[in-house]
Amino acid sequence: MKQFRIIFSMAIAVFSFTGVNPQFAKARTDSTASDTVVYQCPMKCEGSKTYDKAGKCPKCGMNLKAVAKPAPAAAYQCPMKCEGDKTYDKAGKCPQCNMNLAKVEAKKATSEHTGHNHK
């Protein structure tokens, strides 16, 4: 009976160490490569609309072409946060308090979220 307990304990230890999914690490590296490329119709039927996956344009049926993801534009926000977290694309004045808008870093997209955010 004592041998059975030892063998059973060793089996559990072996399975716990080898139970890590190796595909998890591969999935994380693949997602970073796909974050820099988007797909767009070469005829620009839908303006500057982009897609995450390759395929065909829903309007003209042409194959979507891979293009580099555009860099996020600078965001401007009132330093007094009169309008909360509202941001603007261009520098200017706050419509509420008339202060100059300050440049702020763009927030990360939710797809880049890597942890829990409990509030």
C-alpha cells in the first residue's frame, strides 16, 4: 500500500509539471505579429476601413491587401478633465473651460489587455 501511495504521488507530480500547455506561449507570440498588419481593399471601396483577417472585399469582391496598421494619432485632452476622459484628435481649446488641450498618450486597446482589471 505504501508503494502505491509513492507511485501515485510521483504520477501526480509528473502530470502537474508536464500539464503546462505549450500552445499558450505560441499563441501569444503569434498575436503580436498580427497586431501590426491589417487588411484593406486595394480599390478603397469602403474608404479607409480595415479588417483583421485576409479575405474578400464585401463590396467589390477583390482580395483584401495586407497593409501596415496605422500609428495611433495623438490625442488631446483638457488638463482639468472638464469632460471626463473625452479626447480630441487636434490641439485646441476646451469647449467648457477654454484652456489649451494637453497632449496625452493613447490608451492601449482592449485586445492588448494582459491581466485582470477589477474595479
